[in-house]
Amino acid sequence: MNYKKLFSEIAAELESLDDKGKVASYIPELGNVDPNKFGIHLTTVDNKNYSLGDSNEKFSIQSIAKVLSLALAFKLDDEKLWDRVGVEPSGTAFNSLVQLEYEKGIPRNPFINSGALVICDILVSRLENPKQDFIEFIRNISGNPNIDYCLKISESEKRTGFRNAALVNFMKAYGNIKNNVDIVLDFYFNLCSIEMSCKELAQAFLFLASNGVHPATHAEVVSVSKSKRINAIMQLCGFYDEAGEFSFKVGLPGKSGVGGGIIAIHPGKYSIAVWSPKLNKKGNSYKGMKVLEFLTSRTQSSIF
Amino acid sequence: MNYKKLFSEIAAELESLDDKGKVASYIPELGNVDPNKFGIHLTTVDNKNYSLGDSNEKFSIQSIAKVLSLALAFKLDDEKLWDRVGVEPSGTAFNSLVQLEYEKGIPRNPFINSGALVICDILVSRLENPKQDFIEFIRNISGNPNIDYCLKISESEKRTGFRNAALVNFMKAYGNIKNNVDIVLDFYFNLCSIEMSCKELAQAFLFLASNGVHPATHAEVVSVSKSKRINAIMQLCGFYDEAGEFSFKVGLPGKSGVGGGIIAIHPGKYSIAVWSPKLNKKGNSYKGMKVLEFLTSRTQSSIF
Amino acid sequence: MNYKKLFSEIAAELESLDDKGKVASYIPELGNVDPNKFGIHLTTVDNKNYSLGDSNEKFSIQSIAKVLSLALAFKLDDEKLWDRVGVEPSGTAFNSLVQLEYEKGIPRNPFINSGALVICDILVSRLENPKQDFIEFIRNISGNPNIDYCLKISESEKRTGFRNAALVNFMKAYGNIKNNVDIVLDFYFNLCSIEMSCKELAQAFLFLASNGVHPATHAEVVSVSKSKRINAIMQLCGFYDEAGEFSFKVGLPGKSGVGGGIIAIHPGKYSIAVWSPKLNKKGNSYKGMKVLEFLTSRTQSSIF
Amino acid sequence: MNYKKLFSEIAAELESLDDKGKVASYIPELGNVDPNKFGIHLTTVDNKNYSLGDSNEKFSIQSIAKVLSLALAFKLDDEKLWDRVGVEPSGTAFNSLVQLEYEKGIPRNPFINSGALVICDILVSRLENPKQDFIEFIRNISGNPNIDYCLKISESEKRTGFRNAALVNFMKAYGNIKNNVDIVLDFYFNLCSIEMSCKELAQAFLFLASNGVHPATHAEVVSVSKSKRINAIMQLCGFYDEAGEFSFKVGLPGKSGVGGGIIAIHPGKYSIAVWSPKLNKKGNSYKGMKVLEFLTSRTQSSIF
């Protein structure tokens, strides 16, 4: 595949795109980002790299981090993880409590906020120094010591995160949170504050394009089966109540974050990260989704 | 891939399987089927065929037919189809009315009953002789004139199908059914009564494994893009509230029917049909799901 | 109580009222009514009568009839009625299906549409000639042979009543409708088409103000206990999701209809009927509620 | 009315009652109460007193206190209170979050937990020393300085009250809690820990039976209109999803607590408190409801 040519076509295509999205503004740190930032980075499993725009600039990866926390918890907790969180699409918004009440505190999947909080609870139980150990895990799989939490963002989330506090207390009431709620919330808000560039994201996620093994280091991050299952969950649940739309139009497993980032995986081929801060009404990057739709339509190369 | 060897492994594996499923019994015609029937048929895109057990015996394909009605309606109605039905997983049981009320008569996707009824309404509007034209479409794509409705089953469904009558009236109240409700219901009950064998199913669905073109006849059933999108919808919505489980464990786009059949597609490789009448609690074939999980696990060849 | 003086105060008060309601228009027969019609009639248990405006003009009583169908079914079926319908406020709109799905086809109360349909089903089972026998019951309790169904309205409701068709089919699927759905719907649409004047309504309902006995004829319509219980259900469920508002502001058991009528009962004192066709957003007569609020506030005489 | 005779009939009746209830056990302080405790106290508006059993023994009044916090907040905040909490029955369990999500953080009524928390938030804003001022209010209206919070119970509730923490955080996310969530929760847990005897309860609530004025002191606790409205809300919402059942069988405005207490009001006649710790499945005193049903049935004196 001639990705170089494809990227210049994308660049041309974008000039005429009327971006109708809006930057997330529920905390000032996200609201103050330059709305016109735009980057893409694609890394193939044989380690070729293609990029466009602001692909080396760090941004708040937000919920994209939930794939990595799931990967680590799945590795540590194995199949018994699924006693506490499902693998089904939620059919509702990312922070809904309704489903949680009908299903007695068991979140539908690990990517909605409630499910990600359960994963945090598992990591808090399993890791000696949760925050330190988790960031080390990311640095390891990306071969990049230069990745960190953003204290300013995690503090800001904490000040406004009443809905997440509601979720964690609600699940604690059902017995599905084992640790102190404030510790779990603190870990969660840190998780979502991690900052990475498109390039760093594409490289950190490459193991999911190559059956769980990082192609550069040949280290197994997760087993083949786990790698496939994480991709399956991304496919079904990575875009909240727009998961179908993303599958329908893009046709790759992927995960978005409210900072405007999207990671997508073509198993056996590549991982790609896109960043554009303006979000559509469902909270996913407006331009990011368009770029990925263009990419897989033009190359007729979705997984379907 | 050595499918022949794989099929004998599956046969061996099944001997020790404790099938906990139960045959559907809401109508006598389904309840009377021999619960121990079991068949598999796999057809590759280069037209090699592998089978096991009762793979030539016809059974009631039930909801599997909804993929074919979608294919025809999508072909005829193009993208404006999606004004009247979504592409998102429902997050609820196949015949729930709850979501329909919150979303003002627009079904979540074309595979839950409400969505399939909207598709039927579109075909009733578009086709001159709906029942005759639709069965001809199936005969054409499968190259098999020997496929038909089962009057006994459609009549039986009609006598007990009050919940489907509720759904179609409810959507009519929202203006999302254009034709007479009884005509739409009659078409729907016929659709679900079609009888096919595993072999016939695998061959009829082969176009979805080869970008919309039937490999034998080279006829385009649907466009490349539509073929991929139908697969994407199957992946996300083909197993109702067990879609995640199926993706997680099997990792192929697929669709089940309450008669115990499952069709699954490996794009670029093959289509496979499995039949075993005993259903799990979610209404999907218990043994059928196990077989497909075994198949993709053993070969490490899911799409993810 | 000097009702005469009170009625002239009400008349004065109404001159400055800005009526923000809208006439129901889902069927032309209701939409064509003169929006400025207005009538009140109050009958005391010692048979004094007070009226204002168009109190002798017949109008479509619609859901007000559901109190009378309940009274007759309760009389005939006794306490076992409550196996098939609850006595709890619905907390949702009058025609919601959501609650019905969660509660497996048992309607919350006999005044929401689903509950009224179950009552109709009971009367269809119990009465020899349901439509004839029911209208005779009303003629009897009101001592007025001049009360009848309006065929034009019932036919019009039937043509557009898809939501009610959905409800009755849905409950049939749960086994909570025993008769043919079309016969139950026909009875229901007739029930809602009855035409009465404010005077006729106040007199027909007087038994509920006097412990179940009609004061004029001394005939027991229902027992003391049943009379109290019907009032209790009206208090909690008579105004759908505005029941609390009506209790809060008016403080009497009452029942509204989409034709703009309201009946209210002061046990031991009087029954009162008000008619003004313009409805508030919840589907209850805007001016009618104001009049009753004025009445009980001015006299400080609610049941609370 | 010969209440003395009535009370001995009640005593006789109770001997044959098979009490199927279960004592609340979610905190040890409630679980350890003697399940056979039983008391009644009735106070008439002309200050006659009738009692039976353990009517002078203090118990945890729990949610009954929510009527008194509403009375004080309504007095202080007047009609603008209703911008932040509704007056409609919830149609769901007392601690449901579902309705709160659909209605954007506005609780249905002041007696479900979420609504009571909003009332607490208002009192925290309005009162200088919330806990001290509130208990003084109760001491005043009951003419009894001997009423207090129970620290052991409030501490125990705090340790297990994750669901209430979820509710208050959830409403804070919608902007419907103005104060710090921990302060509001602390006030709430104290409120529910108040201990009173049947006699003290009946006397403290007597103002609601006499148009807002305490008959002994002639002091206006709340206005006539407010008194009637509080009764109306009790009638519709005092028993959570059993409000209809209580209205239907007892026919008086009332409020229950999970400690096994019930207060009921016959406007113009009396207030009555009953205590029996064993609860039915809906969380209301099993025997307490039976006693009140017997009382109003025997005397044929419900408000309906």
C-alpha cells in the first residue's frame, strides 16, 4: 500500500472539509487547546512510519488510555476479569448510570466510564505502586521513557468529576469496587490525563496489530488470544453509542478520546493515530473519523 | 488452511461437549425438530467446500434471512435506508420496545425485530410482488431454485406473533411504517420461515466474503462498500445482546437464527453455516457458537 | 358553602386568565371543537346544582370514561381484578410501553391506556353485549337515557390508534389480554367516544362522593370500600404524569380527558365537572385545572 | 369516634396476624432491634390521646424525618423549592438513579432519597447551624426538648451509604446540589438517625392534621396551603412504589421509615404513628400497614 500517496490525498481532501465539531470544554485545560491542531501517524507492523501535520505534538489522550489499562488488567487478572465487567456494547452514552442499575453494578464493557473504573479498581488491587507501575507499562510497550501523566489535567478532572464519583460510589454499593473510592478515582483521573503524540500512540498500540507481540522488541505484551479479544472489544465498544457508525464507515477496531485523539488498528497491517480536537455530538473527533473513513474507503481495506 | 483436518478435530471435540441448550418451542413447528441435528458447511471464496453432519438438511433459517432482506433493501434504497433504521448495537433483547420508545420509532439496527420490520416495509414498497421477488433474489444469489418459504411456519408465527404486531403498530404510530401493518407482518413472517440447508446458506452468503460479488457467477450482489458495511453491522448487531460475546470469542461477522442456525463470514476467505437446534439463554445455538469459537481459536484466524 | 358566590368569583377570575393550552388535534373530530367552549357543573350530595357557561353542552369525555369502566369491572370482577392491573402511579406518560416491558405486561393502573385496555378486556369477557350493556350502566347511574357513543369519533380513533394497537398486542403477547385484540380495541375506542355534558358528568359521578350510593336513587353503584378505592386511584393516577401536580394544587381525586373535560370528587360533599378544550403540555385542560385550583384554594376545602 | 374500643379491637386482630415482614439489616444498629416491638399512638386535633403497646419507646424514625425537613425547607424557600424537586410519584424504588438520569438531576419528589438530599442541600444553605437548627425545629413543633440524633446510627449509615453518595454526586454533576457533597451527606445521615417514640411522632406531626397550626400552642408551623400540599405529597409519594397500595388500602396521607415506623394524617381529625420493625418487600412496616388498613376500614373513615 502506498501510504505516502494516500496521506497527500488525505491532506488535499481535508482542505475542503467543513469541520462542524466543537472542542471539549468541561475543563479549561481541554478547552484551551488550539482547535485547528491536526496530526496523523501510521506505523506498519514491519515498522514503516507515515505521518502528517502535528503528529509529534503531545495531547491529552483521555479515554484512549482505557485500552492500555484493560490490556494490563487482562494480562494480570486473566479471564476472571469478566466476572466484574461485560464485553457487550452499552447502547447508551459513555457515562450512563441507567444500564448499571438494571444490571446490578456490572458495567457493560471496560470502555464506558463505569467499566474503566472497575479496571482501575483491579489495577489498584494488583499493582504495588499503581500510578508508577502503570506509566512504566506504557513507557515499556512504547519504548519511550518520555510519557507521563499531566497533573494539571488530573486535578481539574477531580474538581469536576462528580459523575464519575457517582459511578464509583454506585458500583461500590453493589460490591463491584473493592478499594477506597477516592483512591480508585484518583487513579482513574490520572489515567485519563496521560499525554502522548500521534506517533507515540501509534507505536504504543502496535502490539494489537501484531497478535500481542511488539514487532520492534519481539516482547509479548499480551497473548494472541487476548490481543484479538481486545480488538474485538474495541470494535464493538470503542466509540460508545457511535460504535456502529465507526464500524460501518471505518471498519477497524478503534478507540477515541475526548481530547480529539483516535487510535485504530488494522490487525496484521498497521496501527494509526489521528488527532483533531473538535468533536462531533457523540464526543468523537469529527475530522478524525472523516480521515479514517477516507483512508479505509479509498484503500477498500477495512477488516470487513 | 487444512479445513478437512480441522473438521475432524471439531467432530472429535464435539463428542465431549455437554450441550446445555434448549430447542425453541414458542411454535410447535420449531419445537418438534430433532434436537440432536447438527451440520456444518464451509465454502471458500475459491469455491472449495467442506462439510460435516446434517449439512444438507433444510431447517428454518429464521432471523438469518434478515441479512438477505437488508442486502436487497440496501441495494434498492441505498444510503437513505439509514434515515429509518440505525447501525448501532441495541444493548437490549431482540424484541425490546423500550429503546424504540426512547428513540421515537427508529430501530437501533436492521437485525432486531423492529429494524427487520422496517426493512420489510421498505421491500413491500419497493418490490412489485414482494414475497415472490424476494425468494427469487435468494434463489439467484445462491444459484439454487430449490429454496422456499414454509407456509406452516409462517402461519404458526402469525397466530402467536403478538409482540411483532405490537412493534409494527408502535412504529406505525411514529410514522416509520408506510404500508398496511398486516401486509408488512405477513411479509416478515414469511421471511423468517425460509428453509435452507447449511450448504445452501454458506453458498448464498458467499458474496459477503468476496466484496459483494458472487465468486461463482461473478455477478455483483451489492457493491464493495455495501458488502463491508453489511459485515460490519453483522459484527456489531448479529447476536442481539450477545454480539460482544460472539465477537470476543469467535471474532467473525455473523448472524444467528432461533432455528439453531448461524452464518459467519471471514471476509476474503470463506462463509460458514452451522446448525444445531439447542439454544443458549440468549437464543443463539449453544453448540453452533462453540464450534465457531473452536474454529477461529484453533486456526488463530479471526478478523481481529 | 356559598357555591353561587364562588362561581361568580370564578367567572370574574377567568376573564384575566391567559389560556396557554392547545386543543387536541390528533383526530379531526376533536380538533374542530370551538376552543373557547367553557362549562362547569357542581352537584352536591344533597342534590343542589350550580353551573356556569356551556355546562349543558355535550363533549367527548374521552378518558374520563375509564373511571366508569373501572367501576363496572371492579363491581363484576371484585378484588381479582388486581391480579391483572396495578394501583400504582405510572411515573410515565399515559401511553408509555416502557413500564409495561419491565413489568411483563401488567399495567401500573387502570387509567393509563394499557390498564384501561385490560379493563376493557375484562368487560368484554364479563358482559353479554359489551357495548350495549356498558352504555346502559352509564345511563342508569346518571338517570339519563340520553347518553351515547359517538360513532364518528370511535371510527376516527380506530383509523389512527396504532399506539393503542401496539399496547393491546404487547399485553396479548404477555397473556394479559384474553379476547381477540380487535374486539378489545373496538370496545376501547367506543368507550372513549362517549359524549356527555358537564351536568351529566357531575350527576353520573355523584356516587363516588357519597360512598358508592347514588343519592337520588339510593341505589348502590359500588360498595363503600370500592367507592373509596376508586377515589384513591383517581387521586394517585387520574392525571398521568401530572397526578402529583393536580393533588398538590387541587387536592381532590379527579380524572381528565383529552377532550378538555375534568371530573373531580369531594367525598361527602360534591362532584364537579369542568370543560375547556385547550390542553396543557401534559394533555390536561389548562383552564379546567386553574378553575379547580381556584375553587379549592379559595374555599380551603381540599381533602388534605 | 370511640378510639379506645377500636384500639382493643386492633389488639385482638393482631393476635392472629402472621407477620411476614423482615427487620432491615443493612446496618447493625437497625438489625439488632427487637422484631416484636409494636406501638401505636393517635392524637386528635382536640388533643385526646390513645395508645397501645410500646408507644413510648424511641426508635429510629429514618425517612419519616423527610416530611419534617420538607416542611422546614418549604417554609424557608417557599414555592421556588419546586424548581429543584418535583411533586410527582416516582414510579420506581426509593433509591433509583434511572429517573434522575432521564430528568437531568431533578428528583421526582422530596421523599425519594435524591429529593430528600436536595432538601438537605437547601437546609444546609438556609440554616446557620443546620444540624442544631433542624433538631430545634423538631423539638419546637413537638413541644419536646428530649428529641435528638443518634450518632451511632448516622456513623453507621455513613460507612455504608455509597448509594446515597452516588445520588448526591450525580445531582452535583447536574448542578442541583449547591454545597459540598460531604456536608450534605452528613446532614442527610443525621436527619435519618433521629429517634422518637410513637407518641412523640404523633404529636410532632399534629400540625398537618390541623391546617399547619399546632393545636396545643396555636403556633403556625406552616401556612394552610403548605400544610395541605405537604399532605398531598405524602399521599402520592410517601410510600415509594407502594404509594398506590397505601392510598388504596389505608386512604390517608402517610410516610414510612425503614426503622418500621409509619406516620399517617387524617386532616381535621388526628395524626397517628405506628411502629413495628418487620418490613414488607417494599421496605414498609408489614404490621404497621395492616393496622392502619384495619383502622380506616373498620371506621370507614379514609379521606376518600
